[in-house]
Amino acid sequence: MTDISKTKQQSKNDTAWEKLFLKYNILEEISKTGFFEIESSSINEFRESRLMAKFDHYDTLPKIFKKNGLSILSISRNKYIIGKFDAYLKVIYDNKIEAIPVDFPTGIESIDYTNLYSESSALSCAFNTGIMNDLVNGEDLYHTVYGRMSTGVFKFSINKIVDDLQHTIEVNNAQCEIDAGFESEHYFLLLEAKLYDVDDFLVRQLYYPYRLWSSKITTKEVIPVLMTYSNSTNIFSFFIYKFNDITNYNSIKLLEQRNYVIAPEIITHDDVDKIFNCVNLAPEPDNIPFPQADQFERIIDLLTVLLDKELTKEEITANYQFDERQTSYYTDAARYLNLMDKYVDQNTKQITFRLSSEGGNIIKKKYKTKILCLIEQILKHQVFYKTFEFTLLDGKIPDTRVICDIMNSCSLNINPTTIKRRSSTVRGWITWILNMLSDE
């Protein structure tokens, strides 16, 4: 029997799934037959199935799934199938693609295009600026469908990650959710929207709606599209896909990526120089570790989702493409910059995060002002200030050895091994600042 071990950091999902795997001998059954079907009622014995079976990204899967190469898919309203299925698709952003500038319609006051903090607001903004029409060769689109609906009945094949074989899955009126559907004379767009840049996504989020609407709309081309919007760049990215074989889950292919930006604001060297020359250095915060969070964009994305509501550590881990370790790293990094507060909810006794007063104030600002304020928050810290100063003088970001020397000079009380690891965060944040400059 495969060992199911405990770890120091154990989410409620991890704990509940380990109990389920033990009770129903799930690993043994998968070893015998290649899959295991489980009822919602069985999952509910340990935790609500709605919290236990929705994993939009690979990183959000429970530890026991990742350890054993497993994924889970819904096959009806009350049943799921678990197996070694190739269920996720990597998303690679092509940074060479120029963002197409788009004007914002005059007269609209109910949408602030510089502050889009929900998937629905981002979709509404993209639609009302004409971006969606551009995706279908300028045809007029109508917003026709959204929300939860039943998939109908169909079969499909899915690749197994352990060999070249495929598994056939039958779906019987499972529930699927469509973020938005737009219809024109010749096309029907199915949109899955994310309010952050993604590393991958669960193909089911496009495939199940695609199967449903391909059976309903027979005279128009049904186009599955992933849309991501990040407040760190203000860029809408659209990944336009095609299923080459409607019965094959893994036949999804990327046709094109398109980027759009609304009324782009330019951040120049002069803008950042003004901050650098006037910034007041802040002391290192007490009881918050030096950051280990290389992608500053993800900090902004995390701040974005917290604007709408406070979130527990587990909710961040489950829903926003972080594993538990990354949740700790990135929330600590935001706290280090005084953008986020951490506390224990007295009712639930759970670790919970909210925007600090300064974080909330910054994240609500217009795009250019927001980015410059975030740059100032970074440069307030001596290590980043000195590294940026070196970059300005040398014309390039210093190498790891120099960054480590700078860190050692700042009395961080970090051992040499840790300093070398954390130096990648210093490099990552300085790189982000440089990437924000339009005249770089």
C-alpha cells in the first residue's frame, strides 16, 4: 500500500482527501482499474464536495493528488472520477506580442478601466471597449450566456500521463459554468476569465461548455477562449483555442494569442528617478522574513483579489494558483511591503489576510500612480534601493554575487545560504521595475 504521510503544513482539503483515500482504498483501486469514481455524498462525509473537487490549476491540487499524478473531473452532478489524467494545459505568454491599444468609450462612468477587480468587470470592460468584436474580425457581438448550466450527455477520451493510452469518460449532466458567451453572425465565443496571469488551467473549464454549445449551435463556429487580465500590467491577454477532435479532451490547440491595453499610460525613467531621489528608507520590519517571492506581478494579483474580500490562507491556496508554501511566501512579501495584514479570525480561528490601509489605498489608484507607489514601497527598503542604485550606475542588474554582497551590507541577519536564495527575489523585483518602464 502506498504510504500516505502527514506534513507539517496540512490544509483541510489535504486532510480530508487523505482520509477518503484511506477509507476507499483509492490508490489501490486506481492501480487495478486505472480510475476511481466517487459520489459527492462520500466526499461530504469529510468536507463539502464543492470545496474538495474544484482545482482550476495544477498547483491547487491536494498533495496526495500531486504526489501520485492524479486529477479529478466531474462526470455528473453528484459524481467525480479520479485518475492519472492529463487534465491541465500549460499557458505560455508570448512577451513579443505587442498589446493593441484600445480607446475607452466616452460617456461610461460605471466602469473604471484602471481598477478591474472581478472577472465580470474585466469581461464587461473588454466587451464594451470593442475588444471582443476584434477577436471575431470586427463582427458585432451580443452577450448571450453566462453562469451555471448542465452539460448534457456525452463521451470523450482523455490522455493518461503514465503511458500513451487514453481513457474514455462518460459525462451525464454534470454542472459547468460559463464566465461569458458572446454571439455574432458567424461565431460563438466561449470565455473562461481569470483575474491574474496563469501558468496553466483545467481544460474542463473550456471543454465541457464547448461540448454543450457545439451540440446546440450548429451553424456557427464555437470558439473556446481563455482571457486573463492582470492589474500588474493592465493587459488583457486572449488565448484562442481549437479542439481538433471534439471527442478528444487533449486535442486542444492554441491558435493565437492576442493582447490589448486600454488607454495605455507610459511610465518613464524620469518618473522612477523622481521616486528614487526622494524616497525615505524604512527600517526592516520586525517578525516578517525577508521576501522569497520572485514574481512581483503575483503580489499585485494577490492584492487585487483581496480588495474584494478578506481571505484565509487556505482560500488563497485553493483558489489562486498558489501552493501552501507559495501562499506563505507571497503573503509574507506583501506584509513586508506593508501592503497586507495578517490576523487570526476569532470566530473561525483561521489565519486570515486583508489589505492594510496603505495597501488598500495604493491598489485603488489609477494604473500609473499605482505602479509608481508600488515601486516606492520596494525602494523604501535598503537592499532594493542599493541594488537599484547599482543598476542605474552600471546600466544592468548586478549578478548574484554582487546582490549577496549588498544584502550582507544591510545587516539582515540572514545566513549565507538563505541570502543566496533570497537574492533571486531582489533580482526579480528590480527586473519588474525595469519592465514597467516604457522607455527602457
